Amino acid sequence: MPHAITVNDLSVSYDRKRVLNNIFLEIEEGHRYGILGPNGSGKSTLLKAMLGLIDDYTGTIQVLGQDVQQVRKRVVYVPQRSEIDFTFPATVRDVVLMGRYPHKRVFQRLNAADNTMAEAAMRELDILNLQDRQIGELSGGQQQRTFLARALAQGADILLLDEPFVGVDIPTEEKIIEVLRKLSAEGKTLMVVHHDLQAVPEYFDHVILLNQRLIAYGPTEEVFTPEVLKRAFGGQLALLQQAGQM
Ligand code: ADP
């Protein structure tokens, strides 16, 4: 069986400046990976590279044994909320239904089965009662639930999430982690960029520590140690500890 994702000697540059160097990863199916590292360490860039969204790179990335462009439907990306334009007019239901479009041919209509999947996803995230509300009017937690519901509606095997816990209320944080656990129990693979170190052992069974290079990756209990964290975060670790994020 192929790995969910295989990254082989990946290096990425923006304007010729290297931001990721020689990354090798084998991501196993059915696990929850936390991607950790200081600001600017390349966490979001790694997710984007796995989505085929980065132009200037060397090395190879295989998703489910194939080029990501061939398995687009089976991978879903939930961007950071700060990257989403909430001024566009769309209801919660519209956004969740967008998860069905990767399964459609151009101009093909959504059908009853698509509506059923979208409703099931909204029910899972407890947002069925918000379905007619405009996305821009909602709280951060409600918006994040909506984008996770869109990802569920797609029914992908691999979910890539960028900072899903930022700016959400505590019940939403608990709901998100409940859904992520359930998805990995169903065999889905989750990769989550995350910055708050405190909850890591509870949230993720595997971690990837980055600082432009791969510092370490593997099962959380083996890799999430003070020595490895110090190698990844350097002087920032003391600041995180002071801020109660560790
Ligand atoms: P992280 O997610 O760990 O904070 P990023 O992957 O967002 O890190 O960024 C890694 C580095 O690449 C940073 O120095 C950032 O400023 C730079 N960078 C990110 N996106 C771009 C871009 N589109 N153009 C130029 N530089 C970028």
C-alpha cells in the first residue's frame, strides 16, 4: 500500500530565496500529524507544496502514490481563516456545497446526494441551524466549522488544515478535535499546521517539526521531547513557555 504522502528531497524557494530545504517525509494513512515550527519556518509552504500550489520547487511529492493533480478529489485543504475573503456573498450552505464541486464535471449540477452529504457535514459540525446565514456575518468559530464541514462534504481521504484552531471559541476547538479524531479512526489522514504546543500530545498522534529543514518527525511520544523542541524552536521556546503555550 502506498503512503498517504511521500515527500522526497523537497526544496522550495520564493523569489529564489530558499524556505524549505531537502525535506523527506513518509506520511502514513489514518494518522493525525501536527506540523510544528516557529513563525516563518515553512509550515504553510509545506502544506501548499503537497497541494501542488507551489511553482518553484525541486524534489518530488507523491500523494496516494500519484501526482497530486491526479488525485485532487481525494485531498482537501482548509486554509487559514486569515487567507479567506469573507466579503463574498455566500451562505453557510453554499460554502459547504462547494465541497461537492470537485466531484462534478464542468457545469454539471449538484443533485440530491450532494445535498445529503452537505447536510450530514453540517449536522456533524452542529451548524445546520446556520445554513442560511451569510458566512461573513458569523463568528470565527462558526466560520471555521463551516470550512471544516465543506471539507467533510468533499469526502476526501487526506485533509490538510492550516491553523484550524486560531480565533475559535473553546466549544469549536473541542468540536474540531472530536471530528479530527473521528476522521482518523475512519482511516483518513490529517495534516494540521499548529502553533500552540500545549495541546499537541492530546491532538496529534504524530508530529513533524520544521525549521526550514526537517528537524524530526514520527510518533508524538517519541518526537515531542524538550530536546527536539529546542532544536526546532531555539530561543523562541522560552518565549512560548512564558506565554503558556508550552
Ligand atoms: P509558516 O507557516 O511556518 O509561518 P510560511 O510557509 O508561511 O511559514 O513561510 C515561510 C517563509 O516563506 C517565510 O519567510 C515567509 O515570509 C515566506 N513566504 C511565504 N509565502 C510567500 C510568498 N507567497 N512569497 C514570498 N515569500 C513567502
